[in-house]
Amino acid sequence: MKSALILLLSFLLGSASAVRTITIGAALSSERNQEVFKNAVDHLNDLRLGGDVYFNSTSIAMDVNPIRSALDVCDRLLPQTVYTVIASHPNASDQSPISVSYTCGFYNIPVIGIAARDSAFSDTNVHGTFLRTVPPYSAQADVWIALLQYFEWSQVIFIHSSDEEGRAILSQFQTLAEPLKIKLEMTVKYIPGQTNYTNDLFRTVQAQSRVVLLSASTDDAEVIFQDAENLGLTGEDYAWFATELAFKAYNAPVGLLGVYLNNGTDEEAHIKDSVTVVGLAFSEILRTGNITAPPTACKDMRTWGDGTTIMRKLRDTKLTHGQTGLVTFDEHGDRQNPSYEIRNINQDGKAFAVGLYGDIKPIEEPLRMMHEITWPGAVKVRPKGQKISRNLTIVTIPEMPFVEVEDPLPNGVCPSYDDKQVFPCTQQNKTTGENELQCCTGYCMDMLQEIAKQVNFTFTIHLSHDGLYGSFERHNGSKVKRWNGMVGELLDNEADMIVAPLTINPERAKFIDFTKPFKYQGLTILVKKTQKDSSLASFLQPFQDTLWILVGLSVHVVALVLYLLDRFSPFGRFKLAKSDDTEEDALNLSSAMWFAWGVLLNSGIGEGTPRSFSARVLGMVWAGFAMIIVASYTANLAAFLVLDRPEASISGIDDPRLRNPNENFRYATVKGSAVEMYFKRQVELSTMYRTMENINYATAKEAIDDVRDGDLQAFIWDSPRLEYEAARDCDLVTAGELFGRSGLGIGLRKNSPWTHEVSLAILTLHERGFMEELDNEWILAESTSACPQRDSAPATLGLTNMAGVFMMVAGGIVAGVLLIFVEIAYKRHRGLKDKELELARNAADRWRGNIEKRRTLRQTLQKQREEQMRANSLMKQQTSMDSNSTPVFRRQSFAEATGSRVYAATPPPPNYTPTHSCSSQGRSVTWGRPPQNSEYNII
């Protein structure tokens, strides 16, 4: 009744003065803290955060009995109209204020915890109105993650209790570790309260990791530390991290690292910060609106709706400069940005601070390590974080020139060479299963020896059991997938390191670690050179057949036109046969042909050139045409000879024969290799992958041999190996540009302690130029072969290239010999005709002579007859005169007087035949000597 009157009076006074009274309740651990609480509320009123708000305080001492605590809240706090309750813990007990949270939470009254660190209070489904100025124990996982990153450890053993607190910190650690790729190699869950944990800890002895995270109560930690020491788990090479409670164990080992919450037990500071947060929140709420009064008794079953508003405002409130530092809350109501001290047990067994984590002052890096750390075994050198064996097992695979394998000498030892080092290695006999000695040498072996010197380890080498690089495939036809090849041996702990031309790709990087690349490379295609058959018409290849035909046709057409122009031009050389002033032979068709060919072939023309202006204009045009044709032929012939080398049959990865495969063109890669994974990963190359899937070879050597034999048309593989093979075999050539560029690296197990050091060693070897020396010794050395280099030397002609020219000359000789026989035959035939014509001409001339003689003879005879007649007439006259006057005497005849013979021509007898006859061109000539007989009278 009295409380009701006081409440009513306060309401009336508040209404009259327009001042709102807010009562803050508290359940604290001692009267001292109650006094601190009252003074903090009074100080809050002095700050006048809100002119219309007055804060009142009421508090109780928390009872050890949770039921009694809940009743005290109902009977002593709620009747005071408390809007918020600040809760601590019972005096001389670490019991959480769970009863206060449940009671107030039922009525939706916010509770601010100042000492409760149980992870259960982070569950908003159960404790929806609870927030705290201290972080939960599970928040220590944030500090562990920061320390692991600082020390560069990525594989740990996690030991935790099976209760809710252990599960909470494990869940928090896994949430933070997964994106940072920090691996939980082993988790050990124990039941709290036991007196011996040897069985739980024993399996950690075989673990690879040497970093142990312990979440335990102080009592359990004492037992665990004792059992761990007995098992040798707290000695040198180990690193232990413990929670705040576990760090308090009396037998905490030397080198233990733990965390300690700054101001975690300073209740007075937390009370002051809590009161200030409440004052800031209510001032903001009442400035923008109004709230109803909370329930005043536990029998009041109504839910206070404004309690949710107040809770939300409290979570959003930020106290920048509080007694415990920056005070903010997350969505669960837990304290954000807590400040921790990193503590270490030194060789004297004393704890001292070596670093800080959290928000003492706002900084970018929450972790600051300030002092040297003492590690287990009282050493100052930071452990590797993993079990270290200085004798590493190396797995490799034969792949020239990186790893070359040869048989040992008959005495069972490897040979020694002056120019290269040889390392013994073993290979498992697939028949007997026994390891047989082999000798390994090459690029990777020399690199391995140099890295071992720098990083300080020894090694033994064995060849991959199945001869594969490693791919993720189904095992023995089952649905279970596992890695085979060298990667599988590494994951199965059969090897510590892969030293081979292992391509770094995303598929492998998910399961193993890679060092920095020791060589960068790409993919290329190996094919057999296409040998061009040099035909007899090789010299004709600069021009197409059509062009040759047109050139030949043009020669004859121009020759014909030149002949016609010179023939019909009035100034041409052609003259009629009857012209008397012809000085030179006419330009006949043969001469015109000779001129046209002479100009085209650039040969000297001494005669037979056109004379007319029209023909000479055409000749000049033809000479220009010939110059262009000859120059073009010469240039194309030179280009043809430069390019006329055996080349690759394909242009590269985009060649249509690869993109659109057919049965006559086979190409492949190595099964289970990174190249196969590359084609499988690339969507645009899926067709090629499906084509190669059933053709892929077990080893690169088998595929290269098939390319050399012509059974495989193209082999896709790493560029260093294929360039090495192409340099050694002149029949092989790489086609196209590099694609799928990547790097070759050394493979190790995830979070291996050797990864970082081996990577640094590789970078050092690059800086020293050692890798370049290996390239010159193993990869580039074989490139100085006898194979013709396409760009380094001009093309040289051989008999196969110019055989056609020689055959043309031989054909000309044969044609000349055949023509000479034709000419001889023709001349002989023409000579016979000329001889017959000459005989006929001679006969005709003799016949004409005979005719002339006969004509002369007739004339002579005619004269003789006339003279005879005159003589007879004279004789008659003389006779008559003699008879009349003088004695008669005989007178000589004219013939006698002159002494000449006179032939009397008489017709030939009927049986007369000529003694010579000749017929020529249809004419018949007959001639003969006059017969010496009596028919020819001599007078």
C-alpha cells in the first residue's frame, strides 16, 4: 500500500512538473557495489543527459539460491517500477544471474549483466532481453585466430569440454577459421570432471599439428596439463593456447599462452558503464517519444510492450569513453571490442603480459605483441607448429627434361657424370611389388638439392607408383572419389613433397599446398611436320595455273598482233617481193613470236624487231607487262622458298580440326594430368575434352612416340617438354601460340611447415639466377640441334625444289634432238624434191638447146638448099654457055668448092625413137642425136 502511494505521488509530481522518473534496479554482489550503483545513478542525474528525465535507483543483494534471487526480484525490484535491471553475481560465488534474466525476461524488462560470461546468454531465443558489458568466454576464439595468423600457423588441435561452453567456443572458432583456411586437424572432446584424460590426449601424439588450443575450466585444465606432460605433449616444438580459466591452473606448463580480460572483474567500472548506457538510452527514447510503465508485480501476467523498444535502444547505444573502454553491443547483446591481455608462462612459472588485443585505443590491428615469448621447453625460438622430420620423402615422375630416369650400373650404383648430378631413386615393380633402384637426374633433381641445402633437410626419392600426376577420380569403379598419382600419395602420407613438373591448378590447390612457381609455362600442341612433296613443277608454284595459261596465251596473242601491225603498216618492214629496195627480211610470224618470248624472258634480241610505230608501242607495253610479271614471279618465288618448309599441320588451339573433330584426326593428352583438368574445366573446350577422354595416354612419352610414328596427329601438353622434344627431333614441331598459361610448383600437404621456407628458397634461387642456369643446362641446351630454324637462316634450294627446271632443260634438249631429226628428214625430203626439180630444169634447158640447134640446122639447111639451087642455076647457065662457046670441062660443085658438108634433112624413118626423154611437171621432152645413116645425105 505504501509503495502504491509513493508511485502515485511520483506520478502526480511528475505530471505537475513534466519530469519523467526512470527507476533503475540492480541485483549486485555486495553492499559496496550497491553504494557504487547508487552514486552512479546520482552522477547520472548530475550530468543532466535529458532535462525532463530523472533517474532513480533501487538495488538488492543477489542471493546464492537462484529461486531466492527470483523471488527477491518479484518482491523487491518490480514493485519499484524498474525499467531496467543491472545484474552481477552472488557474493563469493561465480554463479550466473540466470534467475534474474529469466524473471525479468518473462516481463520483457531488460537486464544488463556485468559479470556473466556464460555463452548461454548469447542465445536470444532464451535470453532475449539480456545484454552484458563483458564478452562471453567463446569470444576468446577471436584472440586465438589473431594469434594463429600472427604466428602463421594454419593447422591446430582443438581440445574442448563436451558441455555448452566447450561447444560454443568450438563453434565460434570454426566460424572464424574457415574463411582464413585454418584447419582443425583434430578435435578432442572430453567429459568435464574426470580425473584422467590420457586416453583422450593420446591420439594427439600422432597428429601432424603441434599447436594445441585448450578450452577448459581451471580444475579440468590442471588434470589435462598433468596428463599432457606425461605424454610429452608440452615439450619443445609444441605451442599451447588456453582460455582464461584454464590459464589459472596451478600447473600451467612453461610456454603456455593465455588470455586475460582487462577489467573483467572490475564490477565497479562495469556498474558505472552500465548506468551510463541506461541513461543515454532513456534520454534518447524520451526525447523522441513516450513509454509506458513496466509491470510492478510478478502476478501481473501482461507483457510490457515497450520493453522491446528499450532493449533495442540499449543495444544500439555506444559509450565511447567508458570506464572499461569502448562499450558497444552486437545483435546478441554481447559486448563488442573487448580488451584482452596476452599472457605467457615463463621459465620461472610466472605469468606476464606479452601483448594486447582489443580496444584500449582504436587501432587498425587489434593484436599488439610487445615482448619476447617463452615457448614450451623454455625456448625462445618459435615452433614450426607441425611435426617436423628433417628426412623428407620425395615423390616424382619421369618427365624429360625435368626428371630423367636411367638404370643403375651392374654393380648396383648410379653412374657419375662430370656435367650432371645423379640421385638414387626407387621404383615399385608392378609385378613383384618390390622397390627397385633407379637413377634420377634432371632439372627438378638439381633444384631439389639446392633447396635442401638452403632449408636444411635430407630426402629420399621414389617414383610415383601408378605413374600419374594426380586426378580426382572414382576409385575402382565405386562412387567414392579419391586422388590418384603423386597427389594421392601425398595425401595418403606416403610422401612429404612432390618435386616434379606439377602444374598449379585450382583442383589440386583445394587439397594440397603449392610453393611459389619455379617455372612459368603454358600449353602447346606437338605435331609431326608436314613434308611437302616437291613436284617437277615446283618452280611454277609462285603462279596459279590460270595465270600461267594467261601468260602463255598473251605471248602468242601479242606475237600475232605484232605481226599483223607490222604487216599492214605502211612503215613496216614487210615489202612485196617485186620491190627492188628491200634491204632486210620481213617481220614474219616466227620473228614476231621470237620477239615476244625474248622480251618476256629478258633475253637479247638482235634482229626481228618491229619497225612500225604502232607495233613498237605494243612492244613497249609488252615489255612493261613482262617486267611486272618477271618481278612478281621472282618475289613470289623468293617468298615461296622461305615459306616452303615443313610446317605444322594445324594452326593452334582454335584450328577447326580440333574444334570440330573427325575420325581421321586424332589428338590427346595425358590421362589424369593438369592438362586434362584444364579441358574439363573450360566450357568452350568441352567438345575437345569429350573427344580426348577415351584416347588420352598414360604417359607423355607414349603419346610423343605415337605422334612421331603418325598414329597420333596432335599431342597437347606442357610447353617445356614439347619444345624440348621438338628441338631434339626435326620431324616434330609445336603448333600455334601458348594457351592455358600456368606455373609449375612443388606440392606439399595442406599447412605443411615446409611450404613457406621452400617458397622462400625458390624465390632466392630465382634472384640468384640459378633457375636460369637450369633452363640453359636442361631445357635450352638441347635446342642447338641440326634442325633448320625457320627464322634464323635463309631458305636454301635443293634438287627437289629445282628438279622441274632441270627436267625442263632436259626436255628442251630432247626436243632439240627430236627436232633436228625432223629437220634432217624434212631437209632430205626437200633435197630430193629440189634435185628432181634441178634435173627437170637441166633437161628443159637441154631440150631448149636442142630445139635451138634444130632451128639453126633447119635455117642452115634452108640456106644450103637455096645456095644449091642457085648453084644449080649457075651450073645450068654455065653449061649452056660452055656448050656454046668453049670446050666443056667439069666444074666443082659449091660444096666441093667450099669444102663443106651439107646435110639434107629428110623426115625420120617410121621406126625412129628418141634416145633421151624426161618429164617434169606434166611436160614431156624428147631429144636425141641425129642418126648417122644414109638417110642423112651429105651433099
